[in-house]
Amino acid sequence: MDREELLARILDLLEYICGDEAVREEQDADLFDTGLLDSLAAMELLVEIENEFGVVIAPTEVDREEMNTVSKIVDRVSERI
């Protein structure tokens, strides 16, 4: 899977979880600072990433700062596919 396809699928997941298409606007915006993602939604995101891509990312494996933007989330998932 190329990065563009992965990005599109991650954006779909984030839009579903956050309930807001604003996640698509700025890939380097901090999703927590903007209020689009909170700790519960972040856990849901990790579950959905596992379901969608078969990639397991334990919450204890990564710091919040490692997965706080769309770009960083795509990077973490692409490293594990």
C-alpha cells in the first residue's frame, strides 16, 4: 500500500472517530490541541488501526507526541505494515 492510500484510509478513520472532517484540513496540526482527539478517541483509533490494517500499536508503546498529528499517525502505521 502506498502512502497516499494509507493517508486516505487513516483520514477516513479519523473523520469517523472524531466526527469532524476538520481532521483533513492540516496534516501537521496537533489533534489533541485542536480538540479533535482525546485519550478515549485515541484508544479507539488504535483499535481501529488494528482492525483496518492488522497493525498492533499498544498505548504504552508510543508517547502522545508520537501520534498527535495525521502525518505522525501515518508514519507509525506505515512503519509496521
